Amino acid sequence: MVTLGGDARDAGISSAFLATSWESVARRAIDLTVAVIGLLVMAIPMFVIGIVIRCTSEGPALFRQQRVGLGGRTFTMYKFRTMRTGVGDEMLRELIAAELRGEDTSVNGSFKLDNDPRVTKVGNFLRKTSLDELPQLINVLFGDMALVGPRPCLEWEARMFPAEFRPRFSVRPGLTGLWQVSGRNDVSYDSRVAFDRHYVENWSLFEDVRIILKTVPAVWMSRGSY
């Protein structure tokens, strides 16, 4: 578990996530149903993607990384590997650290690394189509993630968050979320935080369904892909 220097209640959370309700039970049931169906339907495409990754660059097909989830607990998140192996993430670390210090590091208002040299050609396609996220259906199945919620952050990133950012840890991180359907990486870092907090404090089952339905056209159009 990552020490966050405060818990969800210290951050002033009044979310429905902190109470047990039929909506919470229904939410988990939907997560399980979609994860099982998704893994069954996408089994062959995922197998093919894995082979293509292995044949076009050195390294494993799956990328495993420790992320921070509900209550500050860490878990292993799965993705298809989109980067070359042996290349560090110092560039990303410096970018996020600068954003947290209040510095403007955006490119035309977008928080992202354009033409990232770490990403392979196959990886670039997988990111634009969000196919690299498919293995996270396993995380949803295991209960580490939900279909909808804030994106799971890195351990060092979580430790740098000020108190007002910590409401996101009162919920399971999601495969998709409010800021992803509001522009994906064409949304500034501050706006992402605001979207995450708004989602946590105003959660409803209807809102989850709305975000899931909006995710499909957002991915199809590769809007703000990363």
C-alpha cells in the first residue's frame, strides 16, 4: 500500500462510493459481466496482437506495472507492451512532476508526449485504437479495477499528490473515465484532476453507463489518442 498522507475522508469525500447500496452491487455485477464477455469475445484478437508484438520488437507481449488503486493499495496492471524494452520513463516522471508544481508543460493545451521515441510502430497503433488496454479486463475481473473510474496512477505519482487529489483513491480505478471521453489526452492535467474529482463526488450508475456509451465513439475516432 502506498502512504498517501491522508485518507479519503480527510479529503472531504461525500461520494456514494463510501456507502453500500444496490447501485454499488449492480456496478460490480456489470463490471464482471462485461469483463467476462469481453475476454471471451476478444480472446483471439488478443492472441493475435500478442504474436504481432513479439514478432516486431524484443520483449514480452504483456506489460506489467504496479499501480495504485482503491484505498492506496497497489496492484499489478496489465497492458499490451507498446514501448521498447529497457527504456526508462524519466521523461514522463519529469513532465508529471512539473505539472504538479504548477508549471505549464502542455503542447497546444494537451498533456502528452508527442512523437515519443520509446513507442514502437505497432505500439503507436495500439495506443491510438486503445487496444493496448484490453488486458485490463483481467484487472476488472479480479476486482483491482472497474470499467469506469479515474485512471490508475503510478506509485511515485501517488506520493506526490497533494491532499486535494486524493479523493480518486476512494474508488476503484477505471478502464475508462470522465476525462477520457472528454478529450482523452487533449485534456490538460489540471482538467483531468477536476474531472476525476467531479466523477467521484457525483457518482451514479447512470453516469457510469453514460461514460461507457461515450467511450465507444471516443475510441473509434481516436480522439486525443495516446
